Amino acid sequence: QQQQQQQQVQQQQQMQVLQQQPPQQNQQALQESVALNNTLIEERGAAIQAISGEVEALGELFVEVAHLVDAQSAPLDQFGDDVAKAHAATVAANRELERAANQKGCAIA
């Protein structure tokens, strides 16, 4: 932004100089101003292209991360199911132990 402000100040100064010069010098200054503007337009265009490329690369990274997350969801779901089954089996085994202990009259702590 600072660079843009400096460029705008330069353009304003050039316009003031143009207004104060004789017609022949005015024409030359005008051509120089046009050349400067063209250079600035090219620089900004290159900067926009660079930003566009970076945004595109960032989008590709997001797609890759989404694929990785998606690939991990099935194993995580399976892991969750396995934990739930193990918990249910443990609860059932504890019930069986309590029944067996109650039938034989022994105490399990």
C-alpha cells in the first residue's frame, strides 16, 4: 500500500509538472507518464498472477488435506466400533464373573 501511495504521489506530481510545461515538453512528459503507468500496470498484473498461483496452490493443499481426512475416517470409525465392542464384551464378562461368584458363594473384589 505504501508503494501504491508513493506511485500515486508520483503520478500527481507528474500531472502538476505537465500542466506547468510548454506543449512540447508537455507531450514528452505525457509519454513518460504513460510509460510509467504501463510499467505499473505490468507490475501489478505480475503480482496478481503470483497471488493467483499461490491461491491455486493453497486450494490444492486443501483438497489434499480433505482426501487425507477422508481416508482416515474409515479406520477411525472402525477403531471406534472396536472400542465399543470391547467395552460391551468387558461389561458382559464382568456380569458373568459376578454371576459365577454369586452361584459359588465366593467374593470377587
